[in-house]
Amino acid sequence: MDRYIAGELLMPFLFGVGAFSSVGVAVGILFDLVRKVVESGLPITVALNVFLLKLPSFVVLAFPMSTLLAALMIYGRFSSDSELIALRSCGVSIYRLVLPAIVLSFMVTGITFLFNEQVVPAANYQATVTLDKAVKSDKPALNEQNIIYPEYEEVKQPNGEKTKTLKRLFYADQFDGQQMKGLVIVDRSEQGINQIVVSDSAAWNRSQNIWDFFNGTIYLVAPDNSYRNILRFAHQQLQLPRTALDLASKVRDYGEMNIAQSLQQLELMRLAGDEKKIRKLKVRIQEKISLPFVCVVFGLVGAALGTKPQRRSGKATSFGVSIVVIFSYYLLSFISSALGVGGALSPIMSAWLPTVFGLTAGGLLLVKAAK
């Protein structure tokens, strides 16, 4: 029985992967690439390369949807053809009948997680780099503008409480991949403002692990906030952390990073102290973990809906029901994500609430179908 059900589920699943991936690719990237080929003169070979690199991201999104479609189609056919009645008359419970679909869902969950970690981020990043080089080859690529890196430290107050105060503020107008331009550094590493550095440019010296500043001025400040000295320089080396360089170099989007890279980016954001970006990245990290489990949700919901007694239904009906379920789930997911980014929900609750809700709804549907 398990081999029979699993074999029946396989073909609709593959059909769903092809169908949903095709729709996603057409809407998400194909039309835009065609427009760039016609209007911007993007070479067809580059467009084809970007198309192939973007394909895994849409295949990953198609996995959960295909699981839902396969479960709906097969268990719906079993119900309309009275195969479920025949199996239940032999003493097989509904819970045992949907077990192959649940096992398949967990297998697809593992595949989705591997794709989402090992293939999709690297492919998306390579697609972005390839497209930028082709479209903007005649323009200087600026990795970052308005780089702000505040460095904080905890200070223990006389009453024993710890407060976070600004230790150093690093600002640069832009970063061209090699040098920072238009820098202002306010150093408060000791009590009060110690020095202010203004410089035309600066570069990280990898051999000495130090910053090289060019054409600038250092304003030394006394404890009473009066100017103590002014030093002009053509070249000056300063022992500052390279975190600002790391922040400017991390130009990957959320979809171009795996979990490990996202955690590294999170550490950099924590140093910078931007709570809004930190909260958003925390939500995205949790969503990367929870996304594969959508396959289990859709497998359970599809099997539960399919086992309900029904008249004969074809692929069109199953496809239509799939669209409704998918739209409802991802609408809830979008709202939950927005609440998490806005701070109304914690990152964990924001990412996992749709999954928990879907599993609960699927379980209730299954219990109802078993009665």
C-alpha cells in the first residue's frame, strides 16, 4: 500500500514542480530579462545564464506547492474512485493512509532545506553579479554609500546599572570597493571626546591590519572640550577596527545568503546597533529555517482535504483548491512577517506562526475526515 501511494504521489509532484516553477520564472524573471534584452541591449547569452541561475530559487518555492497539489490530486482520486472505502474496509485508518504523504513531505522538506542553503543563495548572488556586470559595465560599482558604524561599550554606573554609551562613531560618504571617501571619525574611547578625524579617503592595510588615512586633519580635544591641538597630515595610520569595511563589503541581499552568512551579517549589524535592521534580519533567519516545513503543512492539509468524501474531480479542481490554500497560507505568512519586522511579534513567533497555524488546521481537518 505504501509503495502504491508513494508511486501515485510522485508524478503529480513532479508535474507541480514543473508547473509552479514555470509560472514563477515567467512572472519573476523572464519578462524582466526580455525587457532588458530589448531595451538595454543585454546579451542573450548573459540573459540565459541569469535565467538558469535564478531557476533554483523558483524550484524551491515550487516544492511546497507541488506537495500540496500531489496530495490533493491523489487522495481526491482515491476518494472519488472509492479506493479509500476499499482500504478502510480492510481495517486501514485514515491516519495510516496519509502516512506516505507525510513521509514524502518530510523528504521534500529536507531537499528544500539543502537547496535553500547550498544552491539558492550562491546562484542568486552569482545572478546578481552577472547581471550588474553586463548592464552597468560602464559605471563604477559603488558597493555602499553613507556608511555609518557606531561602536558602543557598556559602562557601569555608580549605582551598579550598566548603560550602553557611544565609544566611537565612524562615517564615510561612500565606498568604491577599495577606498572609503569623505570620512569623519569621532573617538570617545576615553572619558569625553578625545579626537575627531576628518579625511578625504582611507583604505584598509591588509598586511599590517591597520587603516591608512590620506589628506586629513586630526582635532585633539581636551577633557574640558576645548581644542588641544590640530594635526594636518597627508598620510596617517590609525588603529581602528575594520568593522566598517566589513559592513560596506556585505552587499548581499537576504536571498543571497545562507544561514551561516546571515548570522555573520547579524553580528556586524549588532556592532552597528541598528535595531530595525537587526530585527529584520532575525526574522529572515528564522524564515529560512521555517520555510522548508511548509512542505509538511501542505502535505498534511492536502491529504486531509483529499480524503474527504467527494464526487469525481480532475486536475483542474485540485489545482484550483491548491491556489486557494497557497494564497491563504502565504497571505498569513506575509502579515506575520510584517508584524515581526515591525516589532509586534518576536522573530521566532513571526516566522513559525504560519507553520504552527497550518499544522493545527491540517490536524483538525484530518481528525474531521477520520470520523
